[in-house]
Amino acid sequence: MISFHPATRLVAWAALAVLAQLARGPWLWGLGLVVLMAALIFARHRAGRLVKRVRILLLVLWVLFALFTPGELVVPLLGSAGPTQEGLAAAAMHCAQLLVVVLLVAVLLESTRDQELIAGLMVLARPLAVLGLPVERLAVRVLLVFRYVESPPDGGWRALLVHDDGVTTMESLRIRTVPLRWWDGVVAGVVVLILLGALR
């Protein structure tokens, strides 16, 4: 069975996340249905936790677009305080786009271990090393963001920085590097070409 490099998975994940923002109408709902099925099959519990964490953001998005988008009133008796047809359509679209990205994150984290994520991020960020950027630290910090979104520690974000005694928190992670194979390059290239075609 072919196993793809973590960098290839990250490229595919990023491409799907961008496509979710570009998709409209049936394309968005079709992509959303596929991602929802994948999340229910491969990452049911993780997806549930992540969706629960963004429920307030989903509500805010719905209210902002449904109630503040000009258009034809759904309930004329409410006047300007009521939702519009255009607002409800915009709210549904933006909430669906956010949910697709959250479910994609759940599938990615469920299918890729922490060490693999860091190894993939390091491969993708390698060109930035030419500019003097610390690639290893960048990869670890991105991983910490993923972890914090899923399950923040007691004490919130400050717990990631210092203990009660003021000592900086450092986590030891052992990274297992995996060589890129020819099929990784082919898949990543095809994904990029599809994304460029969608952008055009």
C-alpha cells in the first residue's frame, strides 16, 4: 500500500482548504459532503471536539451575514432587524466553508502523527531556511497551534509558555525524517496544478 509523505498530505490538505474557500453552490456542498463523510469515518470524535470549539464562531458568522447583508427580507414584519434571503445564503456558504476547513484539520490530525506533521512542515518550509528563518522552531510552533485549537491546556495559552514557577515550558519531540519518493512529487504536482486551474 502506498504511503504518502507528510509533506504531500499537507499540500493536499492546504489545497482542499483553499478549494473550500473558492467553491460556490453545488461544488461547495459536494466538497463539504465528501469531507463530512471522511471525518465521520476516520476522525469522528476529533471532528466533534473541533466543531464544538468553533460553535460560537459559527453562530457569530451566521448572525453577521444573515442579519446585516442587504437584500430581500425573509420576514417583512421584522423590518431591518430580520434576516434577508441573500444574508441567509451568504451565512450558509461561509459557515459551510469554515466547517469544511475544521473537518479537514480533524482528518489531518487523526491520520498524521505529531512527529510526521513536524517532518512534513520542515520539508515544506525548507526554502525559508535560505532567508535565515528557523525552520524547526516554525514547524514546532505550528504544531502547537494545532494542538491548542484541539485541546487547550489548563490555564489557557499561558500554560504553553511558563509554569507557575516561571520556567519556560519545552516539549521534547523526536522527529523521524522520511525521504520524499517519486510518487510524492507526482501527487503534489497534480494537486498544485488542480489548485492553479481552480484559481484561474
